[in-house]
Amino acid sequence: MAGIFTKIVQGEIPSYKVAEDERFFAFLDINPLAKGHVLVIPKAEIDYIFDIDDENYSDLFLFAKRVARAIKKRVPCAKIGVTVIGLEVAHAHIHLIPITSVYDMDFSKPKLKFSADELSELCASIASEFK
């Protein structure tokens, strides 16, 4: 049975996709720590990030780097923080979080809420910068 992220990649569950290629997919986190919080995943359903083969692991982070640059151009922040936790969903994923302080990446903080219109606008804005 396909997991939630695989269902997102396959279009069975809607998402706010900011970038995609043949192997990787990036979309807005719907329970973000910050405006512009994006999840970057391999399309292949692999639970643990360190189980990804070397080539795809390297390429996943290079893809995430391109997404981070797009976020940075559209979301005011000091940097884009990177976190890999891997406990909440059984599909490897990288959190890209716009930050101005180390405390902006505290996952115990309440998550933000944005309207569908705000998410759509932000998604389009970031996607327009993805190169």
C-alpha cells in the first residue's frame, strides 16, 4: 500500500507542488513551522534517508539546494534551514525552512496555518524561481 507522500506524488492527494523532476518532488508543508516551509522527497518510496543509494542521495540534496534557492528569493529570511528527521512519515524527506533564528526550526512550536489562497500564491511564487 502506497504511503501518503507516494499518494501526493501520484496526484491521489492534492499538494502545493513547487518543483518536480523525474526522480524528486518538492511541495509546501501544510503544517509549516514558517512561511515557505517545503518538503523535498525522492519519488521512490524509501523510508530511511541513509538507505538511498549514493547517486540518488547526492542528487536529492542537489535538487533540494535548487529548491532552497527558489524559496530564498521569495520568502524573507536570513537562511534556509535544513532538517531531516524521518520519524513522522515513512518516506525519506528533507525539510527546507526559512529561518532568521535557530529557534525557527523548533518542531515543538505550534504549526502555522495559511489559507488555500495564501498557499497557492506562495507555491506559484516559489515555483516561478525554481531553475
